[in-house]
Amino acid sequence: MPLVAHNDLPAFAKLKRDGVRVLPSGIALEQDIRELHIGLLNMMPDAALEATERQFLRLIGESNPIAQFFVHPFTLDALPRSASARAHIERYYESFEQVKAQGLDALIMTGINVIGADLSREVFWDSLIEVAEWAHAQVTSTLCSCLATHAVLDFRYGQKREKQPHKKWGVFRHEVVAPEHPLVADINSEFDVPHSRWNSVYPEQFRAAGLRILVTGDDGCVHLATSPDGFRTVFFQGHPEYDTVSLLKEYKRDIKLFIAGQLDSYPPMPQNYFSLFNAAVLREYRARVEDALARRVEIPEFPEALVLGNLKNTWQDTARVVIGNWIGLIYQLTNIERGKPFMDGVDPDNPLRLADSV
């Protein structure tokens, strides 16, 4: 069912051009269809701010329940922003105070590019805890992505993330290990998910916290888990929302950082992402870059046009189903009056009892 363009956020127009159904607010008000209000706490850095909006809006808009989706983007004031990003936020985003006053049926909390393992040292730490604790008390379900997962595991369950020897970066195979759970209904038992992170929370830490692990990676890492009740908090460590080009853009960015002297070594390619042709093109480009740096001549242009047409997406179909399942459970469990997390008669400690019976 449609996203509702209830403000002038440019992401709505871009998604409409891509074929996603977006309903003007005037038409939406004339239809007698139930609304779902979903918050998007966008903590991503400036360069990825608008792309992250589109990625999550697309997944929400392509889910199945019969509802109109009002998405309310907001961010944390503590995060440093460029002038252009701040202007975008001031024009199109809501404040956390506005979000609290209006109420939400669900919340998505994105990650942020922080390499250090100790999140409590970050400027956003207290503000993020405030949002997460408000949502835990007042919102039917919160979906945490990557760093947001690490933060909630830390402050709520005492499970601190650990720095990995190497960045987990690329597209990796995963397996459903709890097929009875509604969030993983009707998906392949094995599927791909992109990852991009230096830190990890390990399976034994999820289990120590009493969390329910639903999907693990081919190296044993946890991709998808839930809070003990099975629904109130949903945890992603991977990035199923990524566009086909997201890892390419990140690789290109890291190469620019290396060229500028901000990385000590040339970045490795993301694993299981590039075709043999693309990998050959990019190995040749690396040789040309290193030669140009050695001779102190002009750096050759990144061969983006050569590799774009050969990129494959092996994760978005599954991502759409999982997000659709999540939205479907919210539709069943949430109270139409926001601010009341569960419908009358639903046990908040075991809300999936209703979902299983529908």
C-alpha cells in the first residue's frame, strides 16, 4: 500500500520516478484507509543521509498491509552536520519533540559510521538512549540497524560490541535458524545480505542477553534477532536496505580517502559483490592509481560506468519480505490511537500470540 507524501521530502519524488507508489496527502485524506505512522531516526553521515531515506522508504512502501504509511524522519541534534545537510534536516525533518507529541506505531533507527568500539564515548550516546527508551515504552516495535543494534545491546543488555581484526564488508550468505518466527515467514531458508562494519556483537552475546536469534551468517554472525518477546525490538547487523550500488559507492569513497592520504593502505574490494569482469577492471584501476601516486601525476578517473551495468542484487527480494512481515505484525498489534503500544487484550510480554492466531 502507498507511502503518503505528507511533506516535501525530495525522496518521495525520486521514489515515485522509480515506480514506487506514492500518494499525495490530499488524496490520502479522502480515503478511508488505516494509517500507520513510522519514525525514521536517520543517523547516517551527510553523504548517505538522503540515500538512506530512500532505501527505507522504498522498503516500507513496497510492503503488503492495507494501510497508508506516514514516515516521519528525524535525527539527533548532537550529530555534527554540514551546512547543506543541516538545511535539508531543518526543511524536511521533524524534531524528536514533534515525533513524541504525535506518537508512532513503529520506529526504524539507522546506523552511523563510527569505527570505535566504545559507543558510550560518542557525542550522540545519551540522545540515542533517550530515543530508544522512549520507543521501548511507547512504540509497538523498533527496528535497529547496524550501530543502533550495537547501541541497544550495550545499554539495555550490557553486551558491548568488539572491534574485529578486519572489516566485514561485502555480500554474505545467511541461513534462517528459527523458521517458525513470523518475521521470517515466506522467505528462502538461505539468502544474501550486505554487511559493512568494523565491529560485531557475537552470537554468544545475543544468547546471554536472552534474545531470539532468527538469521545467522555463513561465518556464524547474527544478522537478525529480536528481543525476548519476539517483537518489541528487532535487530539487524547487516544492511538489507542497501541499494545495488551502495557498496560500490562506499568502495569509491574509501579509494578517495586513500588517495587523499586519510587511509594507510588501498581498501580491499567488498567480498562476493563484484563479478570477475568488475574485479579485473578494479584491479587494473588500483594499479593505475598506485602508479600515478608514485609518479605524482594526475589520478585516473574511477571507472564507475564500466562496472555499474554488471552489478547484481541478490538481497532486496528477501529484504522486502522481512520488512513486509514486520509491517504486517505492527498492523495487527498496534493500537490505532498512537501512544498505546498494544491493542486491548494483547499480552505485551508475548505479543506474537496474537500474530500466530491471525
